[in-house]
Amino acid sequence: MSIQNPSNKETFDVGTLPQWLLQMPMAIAVFSESPFRLEWANDLAVGVLINNKESIGRLLQEATPAGMENTKEIFDNIMLSGIPFQSNEKEITQLVKGISKTGWYNITYQPIRVDNNSITGILATAYDITELVIARKKTEEREFSYYNMVHSSSLMIANFKGVDMIIEIANDAILESWGKGKDIIGLSIFDAMPETVKQGYDHLFMRVFQTGEPYFAYESPITLVRDGKPQLMHYTFVYTAQRNSEGDIIGVSVFANEVSAQVVAKNILIESEERFRSLADNMPLHLFIIEPNEAATINFWNKNWLNYTGQSFAEAIGNTWPGVIHPDDEQPIMDIYVTAFKNRQPYFLPAVRVKRYDGEYRWHAVQANPRYLPNGTYMGYIGVGFDIHEQKLAQDLLKLSEEHFRLMADLMPSKISNADANGNVNYFNKHWLTFSGYTFEELKDYGYQKMMHPDEVAEFQRHFQKAAVSGTDLVMEMRFRNKAGEYIWHLNIASPIRDTNGKLKMWVGVTTEMQHQKHQREELEQAVAERTLALSAANEELKKMNKELEAFTYVSSHDLQEPLRKIQTFAGRILDKEHQNLTESGKNYFHLMRNAAERMQTLIHDLLAFSHLSMADRKFETLDLNIVIEEVKKEFKESIAEKQATIEVEGLCEVKIIPFQFRQLMHNLIGNALKFAKPNVPPHIIIMSRKVKYRKKNVARLPLRKEYCHISIADNGIGFEKEFEEKIFEVFQKLHAKDEYAGTGIGLAIVKKIIENHHGIITATSELHIGTTFDVYLPT
């Protein structure tokens, strides 16, 4: 196959490409005609037009990178039509040494023709325009900042274009002052505000447009039509010529402040230079004008400079550097100025020391641009200076801080590294270098990968890409090779650092050896596995014991209760049928035997109820506590009537409970209050509830950080001593003899077990002969 040289029409084979093509600073690739196959490519084409140099000889789909799937369709169209194809500013992301890098290219595909004009292949070229695109984006950002500055400024700003003075820009401040809306943008100022023409402002605009000279006015009167009525306004303003990049005037800019309220009628016109001096003197910057000579003779300083340096105007005019500028800065300033003067270029002095009126040297920045008359005559420089002392000190402090960081990083036992936003490592601390045995120069082009275990390179790259996209930390356990050639386990953490705008600025890496911890963790995992096996065996044993407990419960509920029922039955029959044949002592023994059997049966019932609390299904439901209380009151209807008891219920809330267990709880607590009433005193029971929040130091020692339902059950019964407030919840704990008050001592143990099943707490407070209060806390 041959390629035709576009400049001299000569043809050549791919294998004998001319030097001009080989030396072109752009990516080039040559493809044969369909089926398209990569015949040749230069080094710059790798990663842009082709995958790699090994792709030469492969078909188009195999040779080109991902994201170029439509290339075949483009090539087919070129082969049919002979029309080249161009794609401008195509964004391409390459993987260079494991690091993602983004660039922009202008890509062209054009047919390769032979002498008979037939198409024999495709010539692909890609020109790197990354710097141009980045520069343009920065320009767009600056233009956007300018737009925001203009439209948010309290200064009135407007731009008029062309001879017709078309309103191109008018910020909110000037529109409000004019009494107009944004609908006038795009109209001629003379059509939108015809009253300006009658007052001669059209001549002022055209004068600035034709001469390029700015026009200043201080407290100038003008009558504007606002809300349909003429109104006298006063403005301080400046009209300046707008120029394009070639220096041609293309319009007029207006900068104004409305000063109507401060104006006392003035009819004296002020000369242009005086107005300029007034404006310059009110600037919060040092403003100066340099004559067009190499000596940098200054013919104007504003008052801000005079006030700052303490000079008079006469002292400031001329070559003012000696005595005001720090001696060490004089020659560097002149070196920069003379070079800029010869080339007619702007110049910038980032840091210059200026002596203030009190003798202190303070850092300043200076910016100056060349001045030209409308006819192109060079008139020297106009510039500004401003105090940056605090910023300069902060910058120096930051630099010192960075040096301090590197010193501290070298002293830290961890391995510290820094990388730019793309992951290119630009710093390894001393500990890294000692560990690896490499110098920084040997490591900087490879980053971690020169020391990384080969099995973990791909995984690290995936983690890094994910962290870069999500903005999160990269955390990975991985192995690094030390200078002895051993791979040591490390915990590698790379954290993204962003600027105030959220843009990724750099990465900070902290890598800590964890070889010992790794071994300990493996040993712990082995121990956990062994412990899990042991717990599994214990669980099986527990299941076996539970089955035995269930068998015991069955025996208790059936086999043990049956003999008791027979004892009660036979004792009753003897007392009924053989009553006349028994002595008084015999009758008493049979009564005692029947009572003992009844107590034994009650005890078995209570024990069964207590054991069932642990084994029963715990199904929670949200219920109104008033319903539960009413059901329990019905169960004690006869006892309440007999003792003339009063039960008050106030503000009970809804709560998630196990219904049958909570009913048992209220049954036991209300039953206790009725049972342990004072003789000849009607029981008075008060039940109320309220919501309480968790506190670290509260009386109930609430365990969960959430809201609780606090239920209190208070009575006026016999009470008990304070020393029994905890003991009463223990199994078989009785405070009174069986002949005084019946019971098994299990009722309150059942109550506590129910509360524990509800993840709550119960406490008791009592005073002997006064009464008892039970406080229940249930999580809501």
C-alpha cells in the first residue's frame, strides 16, 4: 500500500515513510482499506488512536481504544464519499503507568489516495490541544466570574455596542436607576431612552466611540423618564471605549453611581484630567503612570500612594524607587521593567517591599499594562499596587509549614507519601526510602507499584479509581517489598485533599506495617472458629437440657398435681362423711393436710407460670393499657367489692407488649395491692403513666437510649422496710408468715421476669404502714 504526500503528490510505501511525517508533533496512524487494519502508527498515537504498538497488523476494532466504537462507520463513509472527517476537542482518558490522565485532541480521518485517485486506506491524525482547552476553560471561568461581578455589583455598569449603541449589558443596579426592565437589552440606548438624545448624551457616546477617549462626569444632571414621569437625576460616571483584541473600538462602557441625594446643583464642567485625578485618588489602590522610557520615570501617583508613603506629590514624581523600595528589590524590579518595556508587554511584580510612612517595609504586588493612544502611539505604562503583606507572610508561613510537615513526616514511624490530583507521587518520607532501599528519584516515576506485590496491583488501581470518583478514602491491606526482598503486610490509606471549592487538590498517603497484627488476626480467627465449634456443641447440650426441662414441666403439670388432687378430694370426703367419728385433733389434722395440699398446688401453678415465661413465644402487640387494666379489674370484681377498694387510672398510653404476659403482670401487682391492704382500711390503688426520655443518670438506670413508658402502681397498704426493695423480686421471697398472708413468694419474681421479657425495668419503693409504689419502665 502507498500513501500520497499532500504537499508534493509523491507516493510512498508504509515501510518507507518520509522523515517529515515521522517527525510531525502529532499522533499518526495508517489503516488499510476495508477490512480496516492498522498498518503503521507513531509513538504519539498510543493511547489516543491505537491501544499499543502491538496493535499494528490488527483489525480496526482490536487496534483502537474503547470509546471509538463508531470509527468503522466513519471509515466506511470516507471510503464511499472520499470526504475527510474531523472531530474537534475529543476528550480522551489514557492510563499512563497505572494513573488515569485526561486530554483533548483534534482528530482527523482522511482518505489515502494513489495516482489514479482511488482510496486505498485511511490516514488518522490527532493533535494534542489539551493546553488550549484548559486555557479556554480557565478563560470561560474568568468570564463567568466577570459576569457575576458585573451583575452583582452595586456599581452601575452598562455596555453599548457599535455605532447604534445597542445595549449589550446592563446590570440590575443601572436598570433599577433608569426605571427600566431587562426587555430593553438588545435595543439602542437612544430608542430605549430617547430623552438622552434630547440632552446631548448621544454626542457624548459617539465622541467616546470615535476618539477612544474616556468621558468622566461628576454629579452630572440628567432628566430621565421613570414610571412615565420625567425625573431629574444626578450621576457620577465614566464612559470608556471598548476595544477588541486588535485594539479596535467596538463600543462604549458606562460605570456610574447615582448621587442624586447628595448633589447640590453644579454647572461647572471639569476638565478630563481633573476628573481622572479625582477618580484615581479615590481608588483604594496605589495608581501610577510611567512615561515611555527605560528609566521608568513616573509622572503621576494618586493620593493613596502619597498617604501610604508620606511623600508629597513633588517628592513622588520622577524615579521614586530609591528610598521607598527596599534596596534589595530595586534591581530585580528594573530588570523586569526593562525587559517588559522593550517588548511593550505587561509586567507583574508578585512581591516587592515598600517603605510605609512609619518606616516599616511591607510587601506589595504591582501590575502594570502598556498604554496606547487611539492612533497606536505607545505612551508608557499605567499600573496599580496593593498591600499584600499579610498574604505574603501567610504564604511564607505555609511554605514553612510544608517544610515542617516534611520534617515531621520523616520523623514519624509510619510511611508518609503525597501525590498530585492524578495520583503522581511527589513525596516519600524517609521511612519509605529506608524501608524500600530506593531513592526518591528511583521511586517517583513508579509510585507504589515498584514495591507493590504483583497480585495486588490491579486491585489497588481499581480502588484508586473508585476513590478518585467518589472522593472517599482508599483503604486497603496490601504487601510491599522491603530492601531485603521480603513482602510485608501494610495498611495503606490514601486520603483525598480538596480546596475550598471542593476540587481535588492532592492525595496524602499513610502506610503502616501490620505484619504482626495480620498474624495475630489469623490466630484470632482460628481461635474464634474453634470457639464457635465449642459453642455449637454447648448449644446442642442446651437444647437437650431444654427438652429435659419440658419433660419435667409435663410431669409437674400432670403427674405431681394428680396425687395432690386426690389428697384434697379424700381429705374433703373424710371431713364431710366421717366428721362425727373424728376427734377434734383428727379434724384439725385433716384441715391442715388439705390446706397444705392446696398451697402445694398453688406453688406448682406459680412455678409452671414462671418457667413458661422463659419458653413462651414473645409476640409483641401495640395495645391500650386501659383495656388491659379493665380486664384485670373484672377478674378481681368480688375482692374489690368485698374490701371496698378504689382503683384510679390516669393517662395510660399505648405501648408494645406481650398481651397475655402483661395481663399476668397487672394481675399480680393489683392482686398484691388488694392482698396486702391494711385491716379495716379500704385499699386505694393509683395507676398512671407518662413518657420519659433516656438520661445517663436517672433513677431507673434505663439501659437503652430511647423513649420509655413509665407506669406507676401505688397503694396505701401495709408496705415494707426499705431493705427488702430488691429482695421482694427474688423467687420464694416472702415477707410475712403463711398464716398472715397467703402466697408462694413467686408472684413478684414472675412480674420481674415479664418486665425483662419486655426489655424494661421494674423498681419498688415502700414505707412500712404507709404503702408501696411499683415503677415500671417499658421501651416504646
